[in-house]
Amino acid sequence: MRIAVARETRPGETRVALVPELVGALTALGYDVVVEPGAGLGALAEDADYEAAGATVEDRAVEDADVVVSVQPLARATARRLASGSTTVSFLPAAQELDLVADLRDLRISSFAMELVPRISRAQSMDALSSQSLVAGYRCAVVAAGLLRRFLPLNMTAAGTVEPAQVVVLGAGVAGLQAIATAKRLGAVVRAYDVRPSSAEEIASMGARAIDLDLPPLEGSGGYAREMDEERARLQRELLAPHVADADALITTAAVPGRTAPLLVTRTMVEAMAPGSVVVDLAADSGGNVEGSVPGELVRVGAAQVWGGRNVPAQMPQPASRLYAQNVVNLVALMTRPATADAPATLAPDLADEVLDAACVTHDGVVRHGPTRALLE
Ligand code: NAD
């Protein structure tokens, strides 16, 4: 059984799906690990590091593989080099990758999407959305701290007292809570808002103060937020405006699964912020929480600097890859019947297992993921 680590081809992707430290976890399952040359370079892992860990480095790694792992979806040209009956594991936003999904179906390649792993306790160790959000949330707080031209903590000195920075975080999911925790550790005074009722307790557990707008909660299924209607959105913006105006740094991380990110902060709200203030919009890539934010750019809105996130986990490729790789290894382990004294390891995904059932996009010439199948019909 051969498992290949693909070299990422999408612009700006620095992560790799398997790090040298975890090669041993796959060889222990009975896999030969084969790495495309240079696959780990963006994450500072050299080919020699993989070889020292027991992998081989080959140009034709993906052609002869039973399983190909990557962070981003494979390029269509790469997918066509795979053997029929092989398996891919990657992020695969199927609705945006319909041509690739159709190819995978027609080539009879089984594909598993990391973002479709259900958020249940048993699957926590495979939850790449959470691991990458953790990295992104931390990064957002550090970016905000770096852009601010002031102290975050209270400083009482012989030359006088410097007040701590005020940080406001909107959206307190995995990324938002990590941004809160990081800004707190740096000494800022942090307030946060989320539409889910359970978030107030989670915000408090990070040492921050939950902003209560006295609006009805917006909790949908699976512990996720629901989309706001326009009236509710307008009211929320109006009530958030004074909190935004008071913030030295505003960090926004709000998302609704399957939708563009909600617009939480208008240009007018940013223009009310004091000179020197900073806005970090993690959601810039998926529609933006902040009007005027641009993915991958630092722009000026009013007197504030507005930083738009683009593939933020890739800005910390080493830890992001390490965590993602562990998620991938755990998912691959769930699909694998390990070698025994009498039989070699086999890849045998049990699609009756709720984790594999949910994560499987294509299998056996069929698109199994219902919403994607509907889009292709
Ligand atoms: P997400 O990335 O989809 O959204 C980020 C946050 O934005 C969410 O907390 C959401 O409530 C918030 N949000 C949406 N619309 C908003 C608005 N208009 N104003 C303010 N905030 C808004 O969410 P996520 O980080 O992936 O996590 C969402 C939920 O899933 C959380 O409850 C989290 O605890 C839960 N979760 C569970 C597991 C598990 O059980 N294994 C794992 C991860 C997350």
C-alpha cells in the first residue's frame, strides 16, 4: 500500500499534508510513504527530512499511489494521473470544485473532504476545520498586535501609566476564541460578541467580556449560527457600532457554513474608529465581515488600517501542517485495516461509519455527497 504526499500547486499554499514527524504513524499502519519532491519546502520540511523519517521521494509519487493526501484539492491534471480505484484525502469544497468532482467520479477515484468530517466528539482528532481555525485565530490576534502602534497590556511605570489596548472580537467560534485567548495573553482588555447563546460562557472562560446586544439568538443546527435577515443584520450593526468605535483593534471571524460571511461592520463603522486603530478581517476571503476589507491586503479605511485575511493558516505553515497532518493520519487510520502476521495492510473504508460516510464525496463512480450530486445533475 502506497500513500503519496502531493506537492501543493495552488498559489500561496505553503502547507503540506504530511510532516516528517508523522511519516512513522503511516508506516506503522503498513503504508509505504512516497513524497513528491519539494512537497514540504513551504512548511520548511526538506526531502531529506522525509527520507530520514522512512519515506521515499519520487517524481511519480501520485501515479502509483493507493492514497494521495494534500491540503488543497488536487489540480485536475494531477487527478488524471491517479490510478482508477485510488483515494484522495484533502480539503475539497465540492460546490466550488464541480469539474474536479465530476472527474474524480468518472475516473472512479474515491475522494474524502476534510471539511465534511462531522463535528462530533469521536471525530475531533480528524477535525481539520478546527485545527486550521485555531491557527488562523492565533495569527489574527498576533497580526493585530503587530499592526497596533501601542502596548497591549497595562503598563504602570515611573513615567506614568499606559492604558491597555481595547480589543473587540466578533464571532467566537474556534478561531474567535483563539484570537480572544491570544489577545488576553498579550494583556489586552477583550470584549467579544457572537450570535450563539452558548458563546457568552465560552467567551467568559477565556477571560473576556461577552457583549450583550439584547438581540434574539441565531443558533441553527449542529451548534452553528444561522444566517441573519437584513433587519436583524441592520440592528446588530447599529448596536455593535459603539463597541467598534471604542476598539483599538477589531478582529472579525464570523461565518455561517455554506454561506458568504455576514457583513457585520460597515465602512461608516470603521470610519468612526480612532486614528491608529486596526481591523483584522479573517473572513475577507469568504465575502468579508468588514466592508472594504480586501483578501491578502492591508488597506486604509478612514483612519484605520484594515487587514484582510487570505488563507491565513498558510501564514504559519509549520504548525498548521503538523496539525492538519495529524487530522489526515487519523482519518486514514480509520480507513485502514492494519497489517497482521498473515495479511498486509488494506485500505478498506467502511462507508457505514458515520465519519467516513459524511466525508466521502465520490466513491465507485458515484457522487455520494448529496448537495454536490444535486449541483451536478
Ligand atoms: P464558524 O467558522 O462557522 O463561524 C465562526 C463564528 O461566527 C461562530 O461562532 C458563529 O456563531 C459566528 N457568527 C456567525 N454569524 C454571526 C454574526 N452575524 N454575528 C456574530 N457572530 C456570528 O464556526 P466554528 O468556529 O467552526 O464553530 C462553530 C460551532 O461549532 C461552535 O459552537 C463550536 O464550539 C462548534 N464546534 C464543535 C466541535 C465538535 O464538537 N467537535 C468542533 C468545532 C466546533
